[in-house]
Amino acid sequence: MTDRRFWRQVAPADVAPEFAESTPDPPADRTDTDPPLVTDGGRPMPGVPDDGQDDDCGCGTSCGCSGGDSGHGHTEERRVRPDGGTGAANVEPDGKLKPIRFTEPATGSSQNVDDGRPDERVDVPDGVDLDTPGYGIRSEMSDIEEPEGKTWFMELDEAVIQDDRCIQCGTCVAACPSDSIGIGDDDLPKLVKMCTGCSLCWDMCPRGGLRYERQWKITGGDDNVKGAGDPITEFSAKVEDHWRENAQDGGLVTSVLCHLLEAGEIDGALIATESDDAEWKAESFLATTPEECIENAGSFYNQTLALGNLDLTQWEHKLDVPLPEASLALVGTPCEIEGIRALQDFDWDYAAQEDGVRAIDYTIALMCTKNFNYYSLIGELIEEERGIDRADIGKMDVLHGKMMVYGEDGEMLLEEDVENFHDAALKGCDECADFTGYCADLTVGSVGSSDEYSSVIVRTETGLRAWELTEPDLDYHDLEDRSAVGKLQGWDKKKAFDALQRPFDPDAPRFIDYADHAANYGTELHPHESDH
């Protein structure tokens, strides 16, 4: 008998007569113990034994076919079809191979790799859903209950970022012990790898789990929550060096940093610089020389996510000391100073940001009622609506309730009520009651001093050390108008009390449970259990 996988005696009634007549009989000298012959299109191929593998197509490893119902090769219908065909595109009905044609490769062009999204699925069969399931599938896969109080980045995303309350301080990036949070192209925090649910990003966020008014009290004591805080001393001061014309107001921040560097008190200062890719867009920069500080003097009215840039390995080439031994100054908005103070209060390991968090020895807060979204302020309100090319801007200032924009030669390009630009402000700033930077060593701004002078509030012994190093080179006197500072601080608190949907309580626990926040803000309690 023959092996029916490879050889079949076909009665003339089964096929067309001419095909049946052309089908040869099996060799007479074959026995049941002989290895079956490999066939091609129903014809034997003498001298080529079967390899004994039970392939779906029945052809063995020598098969070069690619058709058939099995997805590999011939089926019974392919071997003997009523029309005499073989079913292979390159084989004639009589079993002979057709001439092989090759497609000439394209010249002078490359494969189009930008045709659609790289993660887009193509040729999905009808009725087949290949989309990644939402987080709700967890409840279908496991009956294990989540530990009480465990908070994920998704909660922070739901309650703060997606709710347009993010103030772009970068504290959540610095807090993450697994480096799972990065900064997206929209300058907002984003998850870049798996979240472990450690809860630290939530706990340290000044718009999430950090009760920032409690942080004021922990940092500065009981008197640090009244008026403008409990400062050691206050001055109106200005720098007399020639470079001050490019600085903001009296140039105090730049001068303090220069003196700290020259005295060897710090190895660098984390400040803002102008992006190489977009005019008047601020980004973090580590200045390690007085010259770099002076070159970057002035203010930008958008956040740099400073605490998201504390990975010192990016600045290692500029530092002359081992990273764990570095000493830095941080210049930032009050919310950024609140964040770094909270981070430093705990001995947790902040992964890539650890050395940077521990390196901050001096903090300088800039007086701030609110900050702006760069794309909305510069791109839409100033450039598109008011026709001022950002490349023509030489300086910007917010003073006496006015938004002021100057040209490269000092000419006034715009002077308008700052309220007209509030649509570009970060909405989370409305909830902030910290105009004067309660947690900082020094606070610097323009309110309370005449033109060309800066207001300086010395809050800590560390801040006093920085002031004493700088004072010999300053023109200074007592703060000219303390009431102006107190008045604006009071206005800022009232604004915050109206915007906050949670109680303002400096004596309450430092961290706010996500469940309590959700109850006050109406946020979804367990977004990770739904198909968020």
C-alpha cells in the first residue's frame, strides 16, 4: 500500500480524463517499508524521500509551497483538483513551474516609515478587537484587594493634571523613587514606565496630597502662617554693577548667586535660561560661574519644572565635585520651594533625583501670584492677538498690576493690565496662598520697593548668610513699603481661599488622603479600577 499523504490512486471518474491519464502509477518496485516519495502537484519526484515529518501540507521540509487551508501548504484538494490545477500561483496545471519574475528594487528612495502611527494596527480582521484593555480588567483577573491608602500616578493624573490644576513645579518627578515620571512635550508630568503605587508623587504635590500651609509651619514655625510670615529682616536693595540693566528690578537674585559662587558656598545654581528652540520659553539651567548667572539674568513668565531637573548626571560635566557632595542654590516659585522642602524632610531615596534633592542648600523664592502657560501667553495672547513677534522681545515684567513688554533697545512694546492675560495663567495658581515664599531662605520681588530696587525678605539663618555675603556690594535700605507686601499677600490668600475646595488648615496633617481630596473636589475615587 502507498502512503496516502503523498500518493493517491485516483479513479478516472474523480477527475478530468486528460488529467487522470497523465497521472502515473506508483513505481512497481515500491514496498510498504520504503519511504514515501515526495510529490509535486500530485506527481512523484523520484529519488527524493519523505523526511517523515507530519506537516499539514504533507510535503516534508523540502516543501516550498505557501498556499492551502492549513496556512502551510497543499491540501488534498490542491494535490488533485477537478480543474487539473495545483493551487500554487507559480505552478502550471501540468505541474511545471512558471517563469520566476523578480520585482526590481526601488532606486533613489527609502521605505516610507512615517505612514501612520507606529503603534497602529493594520489589516485587523472584522470583528476582532485588539485594543489594549483598560485598567478595569484588573477586577476580572484578580480578587486580591488593593492595600488601603495606596495611591498611583493615575490618581495624580486624574485629580491634578487632567483637571488642569498642575502648576508645573516638577515635585512629582523628583519624588518618584522608580524614575517612572517624566516630562511630556506639553510640559506636563507623564508616566514613562510602570508606576509602583508608592504614593509619593501624590503626597508631595502642592495641588494634590501636600497640604502646603502645613509645610509653611513645619519649615518656619508657628508664626510663619500670618501676614508675610516671620522674617528676620527686610530690605529694598539694588546692584550698582553695569550688568544690572539686563536684570530684573534691582538684580538681587543674580548678585546673591554670584557671591555664593565666589565664596565657595555653592557649586552651582539651578536657574532659568531661554530655550534654544523657542524664544522666551524658560527651561532649567545649572549655572556654575558668576558669568553664567549674569548672562541669564532676568525673568521668564512660565515654569521650568525645576524639580523635575534635579538629576545631576545631566550637569555632571559642569560640576567639579562628586555629585553626592554638590551644594546648590535653587531659584524658583514659592510652590517649587514648598516641594523641595517637603522632599528634603524625608530620608526616602528619590532615585536619579536623590543627589539633586539633597544638594539644595540655599533656596530663593520669587514673589508670585501666578505663572503662565508659555504657549498661551507668548504664542497666543502676545504674538497672535497683539502682533508682537517673540523674537523682538528684549525684556518682560509684571509690575504695578501691568504686563510690560520691552524691545531689544528698551522701547516699550506693550503695557496692559495683567488681568487681560489671566486666561493664559496656570489655573492651579489660583489655589496658592503663598505669594512671598514662606518656605524659602530668601524671598525677592518688586512689590514694596521703588523702581530699580528689589524687595528682599530674609527668612532663615541660611538666607542671612547669603545676604551678608552680598550686602557690601549693594545699595540698600529698609523695605520701603511693608504694607504693600502684606496687602498683596492678603489678596493672594483670599483668592486661594475662594479657589480651594478643601479646608485651609495649617494644623492639619501634612498629607491629604486621596479619598479626602476626591470627596472635596468630586474626583473619581478609583480611576485605576475603571477604564481610564
